Amino acid sequence: MKRDSVLFLGSGDLAQRAAGALLEAGMTLAGARRDPARLPAGFQPFAADYLQPTTLGFIPDLNPSYIVTCFKPTTRDLAGYRAGFADASRNLLAALGSCQPRRLLFVSSTRVFAEQGGGWVTEDSPRADSDPAALAMIEAEQLLAAAVPTTAIYFSGIYGDPQGRLLSRIGRGELAVAEPGYFSNRIHRDDAGAFIAHLLLMDRAANDHGSLAPAYIGSDSTPALQHEVEHWLAEQMGVTPSGEGIAAPRMSPGHKRCNNSLLRASGFELRYPDYRSGYAAVLGQRTTLPE
């Protein structure tokens, strides 16, 4: 009997963090990336670029049970988002041929939501209609869902790098000001990878295409004002703020509070349900503080 298999198209950090639970459950893994030599043991490697359709010809022969798309914008402007999401989705669909995966997981972003006033959002909340980057991600999701059973995961800010940009900025004493404040949302990268694995295993156990919701918000349980997060981090790092603070750039337009009720209802348990527990783990991994 053929074992269930998963193809990660865009096999970076999230794919590798999902891998352990999937391998333990007996699934076979394939990873497609431009430099497959960087894939760890456990992945069948494929040299491929989802921006180049001719490199995706291996997919029909592989015939994976599941596909997980971890697309990224090629640049931060509209053209980069359209290429990295909408065009990449078209390339994938053209490459499938007779291959019909059981389900596709589309890794997306909470940027797709229209909310900009600090209100709560769920998977059913209105989508953005004027943010070009969000529109490119929405278009990609719609293209995929029209052709393949698809579940989108709207991840909020994924963090976990001990030398990441936020911690580096705070290490310099540059903290967000309290006013105007905005809500931020996040999920630790370990939880993000584990949630991908959770959904795949949940679908496999159900033996039908109705096991998963069309979309899930992938965020922790504690939206928080950004200045609150940063001042707590500064205290943990022993940093004295310089001046009166800065108007820290938002990771995405608007501010909102992400409701992860559907994630929790799926039976998934967050290892880091709030920024304090998550960042405490990250700070524990730091070897040096930025100057």
C-alpha cells in the first residue's frame, strides 16, 4: 500500500518544523526548492522553482497525497506579490496534470483581512479590497480552491529567530511608542510548523475531503499592543529605551485582533499561547545581544 506523501513546494523553515511529526506518523516527505541540498534528512529532494513552470514537471510522477505551498513574494511591491503567489499558483495548477492531491494547504497571511481599526477577525471576516499584496494572496487562494480541495492557513507574524529584526531593534533601545498604538498578532515558528503537521494528520485520519475547514487563522491566543510587547522584551533584555521611542513599522497594514478559536477547536494545543512564553523561549536561545 502506498504511504501518504506530502510535497512541500517552497521547503523552508516551516516545512522542516512540520517534518518531525509527519515522519513519526509514517508519511513520506518531498521538498521542492531551488537549492535542495539544504533540505535535511527525511525529505526526497527536488530542485525546483515555483516561478519556473518547467521545473515542476516531476509532480505528476510523484503524485503526492498532499501539497503544502509555502510561497513568498519575490519583492515587496505588487509585482513581487503577484509573481510569488498568483503566478506561482497558476504554475502549480498547470503542472499537476492528472495528479489530484487529496488536499492542498495554502500558507497565507492574516494580511488578507480588511480590519484596520483594532477589531477582532475570524476566518469569515471581510477580506481586504484595496491592499494589492493582500489581493494577490486572495487571488492565489481562489485559483487553487477552484481546482483542488484547499485549506488556507492565515498565519499572523511568525517569530522565533533569536537574532531577528525585532530583537535587534529593541537591543538598540528603539521601541514602539504607546500612541498611536496598534494591536499585533503572532505565532511562534515551532507552533506554525506543528499546526501544518496537525492539519495534515487530521485530514488523513478523517478519510474524506470534509475533515478540514476551508481556512484557519494561525495565531496565538493573545493579541497585544505592539508597544506592550516591545517594552516587556526590553525589560527582559535589560535594555533602556533611547529617547521617546519610534513609530515602529507595522508588519502589515491596519491593526486587528486575530481570533484563533477554530485552531483550538481542531484539537491543536499551542506550545506558546502568548508572547511572553514564546519570547522567553527565544531569548533563552540567544547567544549574543545586538550592539
